[in-house]
Amino acid sequence: MLKPLNPLLHSQLRLGIMSILISLDSAEFNHILKETAASKGNISIQLKKLQKAKYIKIKKTFRNKYPLTTVSITKVGILAFENYVKTIKQYLE
Amino acid sequence: MLKPLNPLLHSQLRLGIMSILISLDSAEFNHILKETAASKGNISIQLKKLQKAKYIKIKKTFRNKYPLTTVSITKVGILAFENYVKTIKQYLE
DNA sequence: TAAACTAGTTTATATTATAAACCAAATTTA
DNA sequence: TAAATTTGGTTTATAATATAAACTAGTTTA
């Protein structure tokens, strides 16, 4: 029997965001924008969903008078990601 | 930059079906039903989508007077699956 | 001072996955 | 033997999702 995939992580963009964050202390909104090539609106929404699940932390500040959104992964997020990786590998081999 | 994931394969059930078929000559509808635990309706629809993309072949016959749907992966399907695996690995490590 | 740009958020839409309802034929049960 | 149940699905309806388009608020440039 195939184990179900965590639906919160089985989304191209959310998985991409988590993938970026797993290997970085933190990432700025614009970094995610460039790495994923998704729209700003889509990123904004998916960040909120990840935050609601406590997979990431979002910090809103200013830099040179411009808004700056900085994102980082939480312990819960790391565990969920690692678990997703384990599960999807069952599908891939 | 993260490469986009083939949306036809980035679906839990369709990926599951392809995963089953990649290591089998063919599978019956009921086998997929048991392995994935998805509903019959959902399986029926996802099989059609995979067939439309020529990722699988569907054969409809009878066995002991009952309908029998047998599914197998195509060459095109194997290539698409292999490519998907390569791409998603970029997200997982 | 008007236009364009930065850094996002909110709203609307189109697609998707999924479940519920349905169907036909075969079989079992009362 | 008629009614109920089971098998093996398909079709239809709905809820969730991803995504893009439109919008906001402030800043810089011409």
C-alpha cells in the first residue's frame, strides 16, 4: 500500500519553498521569487499556509525604506519535510 | 532555479498509478484500488487522463463474466516518469 | 508632479482532486 | 423466483487548490 503524501507539502510551490529553506538559514521573498519563478501572489499565499502549519516563520521588516519579508524553516517544518521525502521515495523507486 | 514538475505526474494518485505500473507488466483496476486506497471514481478519471497523454494503455475485457480493466505503462510513460523522478529529486535534496 | 518601480496583499478564476451517486450485469439470499 | 447484494466500473457534482490578475502603499526618477 502506498502511504499518502502530506498534502501541504505535495504542492510544487510549497515544496519548492521548503526545499529552498531547508538548506538556508533564511530567505527573502525576492529570493524565493527568483528561485521558483512563481507569481508574487501565489508565493504570498503559499507562505501563509506554511506559516499557519508552523512549518516556517515569517518576519516582516524594512530595508532602505522598502518592506522586507524574510522567511525561515522551523523544527516542525524540517521534520515534516524529511517525512515527506521518505514517503515520496516510495513512489519513485 | 527549480525546474517545474510535470503537472500530470505531480498528483498523488496519478503518480501512485505510474509507480505501480513502472515495476509491473500490467495491473488490474482492483489492484490499483487496493494499492492506492483511492476511490474507484477517482481512479477511473485519473486512468483516463494518463491514457489521453499516452502514458498508459487501457484494455477492457471480461473475466468470469465480469468486466476487467487492465492497465500498462507505455514507453512514453516510462520516459515521463523517469524525467519526473529526476526533476523532483532536485527538490528533495 | 506624474510616471514608473518596489514589495508585497487581496480577490477572482480556472483547474483539480475527490467523493457521491449512479449503472449494468451477475450472484446470492429469502 | 423475486428481491437484495455484489462486482466492476462510469458519470456527475462538489470542494479544494493553484494561479494570475488586480490592487495597495510607499519610493524613486524624469
